[in-house]
Amino acid sequence: MRIGIQTWGSEGDIRPFIALACGLAQVGHQVTLAVTGMEHPEHEEVCARMGVTLRRAGHLTPEMERDIDRRVRRYFHRFALPTHQLAEILDCAFRPFLSEMDAAARDLCAQSDVVIGHFCCFSLHAHAERGGVPLAVVILAPGMTPTGFEPPAPLPNMGRGINRWLWRVADRMTSHIMGPYSNPRRRELGLAPITRPLVQASHFPYLTLIGVDAVFCPPRPDWPEQTVVTGFLALPEEAIPWHPDPPLARFLAAGPPPVLFTFGSMTPRDPEAWQTTVSLMTRAAQLAGCRALIHVGAEVPEGLMLPDGMRAVGRMPFDRLMAHCAAVVHHGGSGTTQTATAAGKPQVVVEHIADQLAWGMVLKRLGIAPAPLHRRNVTPKKLARAVRRVLDHPHMAQAARAAARRMHPGMDNGVARAVTLIEQALRPNAADR
């Protein structure tokens, strides 16, 4: 089949789609992946190596990155309302690319037998519906699919009746925010507006894939048949060959396993905010009395000096690096959370936005992490206390290893299961076109 895939967002929104695209290409499909977001040379290298055609549909300029940094510091760190955060994210990182994303969606639907899209790729959904192209929608976080068995994340579970009511409220609020992005194009194409985006995402006529391991997102009996939890959509190790360079290998061998500190895509690019973040991490590691790997962004600045017992790291395959670590401190992104859990590591979450808080609460419920901290008010002392709690309580490491054992079938088969589901659900429809 000719398969068109579209995604948008941060690394946690892009990497799972690269993994899915590579899995589909490996079994013989002709795959084109359209990506909107931060550019990394690694994306091109992996896609070229695995036989996937990569198309850029807009990218963040340095000015846009600075604007996002400014908004993150000014807004996300101070206010925790998920709806306000979603509105800000869409305004600064989605609105500028509407025309490029729409053009890419139109081309994918015209050239593909089936298409697969991120939950937020509204134009792809519209063009697929208008053209009768079979569509699979991918959701990359737990707590986004309405069910009476749990409320919208991160609210407490108060019973099925109240949960359903909370989902209706959440859907109305989400519709108010997403409608201006999704419905104008739908009207132009003669399609009905989307009024309940969360419900409708899980009721697409073909297939909705939840690319999250069942450890974090167990299937619910009131979901439609076509809504399926696939497992984590992870790249195979051979997609990105990596071994520690000699200095890093020497550091890892020189003492006890270190704690990895990373805020992933939330790592600031503004020099002052970046320095504040690095200082938070290094000071917390000093207070906790642990060796540390400090992730400072894509590249390690030349001449950067860290205290004894610490080493700065740049962009690298964290799944391999985490194997050498005692614990992971991170922002609660979907990819980092699942990768650290698959590595069997206890964790500390410093959430920046609401979906990361939801991941942190799931980890706490599993016994893998203490209660999540909040970036807007975290201090080195608070972070150090959380790190010491993880290191001093072996039951968290035991819980992490138990979760990793449960995850590994999903790690191995998440992409394979998604590929099988796509072929089963969409191939017959493609043959009719």
C-alpha cells in the first residue's frame, strides 16, 4: 500500500510516528511521512536508512523557538489549567504552520491508499473524510480517550457517572479551543464541524491507535472496537546505532550508576533560562549526593564546566543511556516516561504542562516515582529530596523493574501490532478505491 503519515509537535510526537513509518516500510509498504516541528538531522538519517520518504511541512525558526521559550517561562510555569496551556501551545507552535500542514495533508490524501495522522492533524482528517481515504488516528497519551472507568487526566476518579460528566465538560472545553483550527477547513470542504473532538477521535470509522503501553493505559471495556491500545511505538535499536564515546564510557565506569537529569524538549533555548535549568539540576544532584548525567540540549556547549561527579550530555539514544543509570529525573514526556520505564528505572517527574502531570501521576500510582514536582515552583532542595527518596527506597526500583517486565512485549511488538491492525483495518478499503 501507499501510506501517508502526518504528525506535528515535539520529539515525543514525532519519534513514535517515525517508528511506525519504519515498521510499515520494513514490511513492504511505500511510506511518506510529513513532519511539522523541530528539525533534527537524525530524523532524515533514520528515515533514509529505513526506506521512508520524509517531507517537512514547516519548521520552527530561531525566532519561533525563542517565542515558545518565552511563553513557556511566562505562562506554563505559572498556570496549570490544561485548557489554557493547550490554547497557548496551538497558538505559538501550530497556528504558524496551518497552510503548510494543510498542503501536506492534501497531497498525502491524493497520493496515498490510506493515511495515518496525529490526533491534532485536523487537515489530514478533513481531507481524508472528503476524499474517502481510509484514516487511522494515533493518540500518544493516556487519559485522552473518554471512558466511564476513569476521568480526564489528571482529575481523581469519582465513579463512572461523574467521570462521564467530566468527559463531557472536557470535550466542550477542548472543542472551544480546537474548533477554530479544525472547523474552518471542514466548512470549506463541505464537512460537518467537529463538536466533540475527544469522543470523535475514538469513534473514527476505521481505526484509532493509542500508542501507549498497557502498563500506563489499559484498554477500557466501553471503548469502541476500533479503538486499540497498541503498546509503545518505539524505534528498534538498529535504527540508531550508538555506543558511549570514550569519555562518557570512562565516566560511567568510574563510580556508581549516575542519575540522568533531562527536561527533553522542555530544555530552554534562551541562554538565561537554560543556565537556570542547568543550575537547578546540578545543585539538586549536589544536594542529593549522587553522580549525575546532565542533559543540556542537543549539543554540549564548548567549555561547559560542571561540578565533580557530573557530566553533560547532548542528544543521544536515551534508551541505551538509561541502561547505565540508577534513576531518571525528567519532565514527564510520553517518550521519556515510557523509555525510562522500559529500562526498569525509578523516576522523578518535574512536570511543565498538564499532560506531563498526568504521566507523573501514573508513575506514582505504579510505585515507580514519588508525587510529581512542578516546574513553576521546584527548587534544588525539593528536587534533591525527591531524588534521595527514589535512591533510598528500593521498592521503587523493584516496581520499575516489574513494570519493565510487563512492558517488554509491548516494546517489542507495539509497532508490529500497529502495522498488523493498519493492514487488517485499512487494506480492504484501499482495494475498493
